[in-house]
Amino acid sequence: MPKNSKPRNNLIEFFRFIYSLLVMGYHVQFSYSDDEIDAFENGALAVEFFFILSGYFLPRSLEKLIKDEKTSFIKKVFYFMKNKVTALLNVHLIAIVAVIIIIACCDKSSFFDKFLPGIPSIFLVHMIIVWSSDFEKALIVPEWYLSSMLICMLFMVIIFLLFNKIINGIYTTLVLVGIIIIITLITGLATSWNFNKNLVYDLRAWGEMCLGMFSYYLSIYVKGKTYVDCVNILLKFVEMIGYCLPVILGIIPISSDYEGYLMGVTVICIFCAVFITFAGKGIIIENNKVNHVFGYLGAISLPIYLFHPVIITLIDYLKDDFPKWEKFLIVFPSTLFLSFLYRIIADLLNKKKKKKINEKPKIEEEEKTNIKDESKIKGNEMENENEKNNA
């Protein structure tokens, strides 16, 4: 890092890690079919954080694409979605293959009954398929979030790029909000407001990603403003409340009957926290070592999200009467271990790949230099021959 450059503020990466733990806790307690209200009862609120965060980065990425006038519209959409899928693909495939192996080994008699309905989840498209039941037939249930995000993102990117030629920025986001309202009204009237569960979750993804896009534009506006000290302190306080309150609500045992209210509070909190962080008005982590640790924790949030259902599936097949506290003690450390292991291996492979890429130009340069040297030697030899002949 250059001496004059500011260290990246990885506070958001730290909370990406915390919210992935919240999801993991939710799925551990969800794996029990009793009616008790336990800790992590509302841990699914963490998904709101991830949708809003994805929405925040969406216009920021698209604005770079819009400036590229040489690339065609179709290629822009293709490369954008390709990058998004590629970022998920390795972890996703590892988790999917692991679950398939577990089912094949532990439940041979009903393997195809579980595998066939889960095929769409292999391709991350199961949330676009309207089933008679719901998304829980996926091989890895939490992947509904990734599926919804990618499907909504595909349509949102197309609309954003098309409308951005006519209207810019925040107004395009308003168009996206208008589209979701129209879809909701038409579907509601056609079905007597009896929405399919898959559609509800897709609309949830679309709406919260739009909110994330608004947080992006609000952060740009706030970033350029100067506030008095008391306002700056207030913004930092709101930021921390915004990140921490949903985590507390997700952990403490509150009846899921209040899920709608808790979700509303969570969306407001995360929206405020995200725009304050990226506006640079919140708490800034200036210590490089702390930032590095936070960044590393954020990097394992996706493996945590996808690996913990694999551990839960394995435990459920091996022994179905684990006490809850024991299951928590197994799932949490096992998932963290696998996630760190994946990250270490991925980093090593990336270093080797970068090393090869960096060495290639050097080898080519050396080859060019050798060719030039050989040409000079041959040229000198020919000159000497000519001189001899002339003599």
C-alpha cells in the first residue's frame, strides 16, 4: 500500500461475517421441528443485510459499465452476470457436491426423490421456478438467497442499462421500484393476494436491493457534506445501532409471529448503517492490522453461508437426536474451520495463478531479448564474412 493512501475501512466486512454467523445460528435451531422459541429464532433477518448490501454495490458497478462505450449492451450484461456467478461458483459447487455425496451415502433409498427436485439449485435458478410447495426442496436451502439475488439482478441490470440512457442514477432506481409495485399489484389481483412463497421471496430480494441502490446515492450525497461535531457523533451512533440491533433481535428468543415487524426494523437499520458507512461519516477503522483481520473475516462469510447446511445435513443423517446445545457446538466450529481452510487454499491457488500471470510477460520479454541477441550475433557474423570476402 502506498504511504499516502488511506487504509480501506473494512467495518462492513466485519459485519458481513457477523451476519453470516447469524444465518448459521438460525439454520441450526430451524433444523429442529419443535415449537419452542429459541435463540436465533429470527436469525433469518441477516438476509436483509445481504440484499441491501448487494443493492448498494449494484449501481456502483453498473456506472463503470455505462462509461464503457466500446462494449455492446449484451456483452455488458453477460460479463456483469458472469463475474457475479464466478464469484460464487467454487464455494457453491463444493457445497452442492458435498450434499449430494452425503445423501448418496446416507440415504440411498430416497436419493432420487431428494436429488431431482434439487437440480435447479445446482444451477442457482430454483427461485424462478414456481413449485407447488416452496424453495425448501433445494439441495442447500439457504441458496434461495443467492438464486433470488442473481435472478433479480439479471433483470435489474438490463432495466438499469436501458433506462440509464434516458434518465440517470436515482431515477432509474425509481423505475425499478415502480416495476416491483406493478408486478405485486397484478399478481395480487390475479391470485386474490395468495402469493406463492417463491415469488414473495423474489419480491423481497428486488425491493431490498432497490433500497440498497438508494443507500448508494444517499451515501454520495452525504459524503460531500460537512457536519458539526454533534451530528458526526450522532451518525456514528446511528451506524452502530443500525448494525447491532438486527443482530440482537436475531439472537434473542422472540416469537416468529413478530417476524414482519422485526424485518421492517432491520431494513431501516441496515439502510441507515450502510449509507453512513460508505459516506465515510461512521466509525472508521484506521489500524491496518484490524482492517486486514476484518477483511479476512468478511472473505469467509460466503463459505460460512454455504458450508454450514452441509454440516447440518451430515449431522441429521448420522444422529437425529442431538441436543441443541451439542449441535451448536459442532456446527459452528466445524463450519468456521472449513471456511478458513477453503480461504487458505483459495488464497494459495490465487497466488500461484498471479505468479504465473506475472512471470509470463517476463518470459516473453526474455525470449524477445534472446531473439534480438541472436539476430545481432548473426548480423555481426554476416558482416565479418562480407569483410573477409571483400579483403
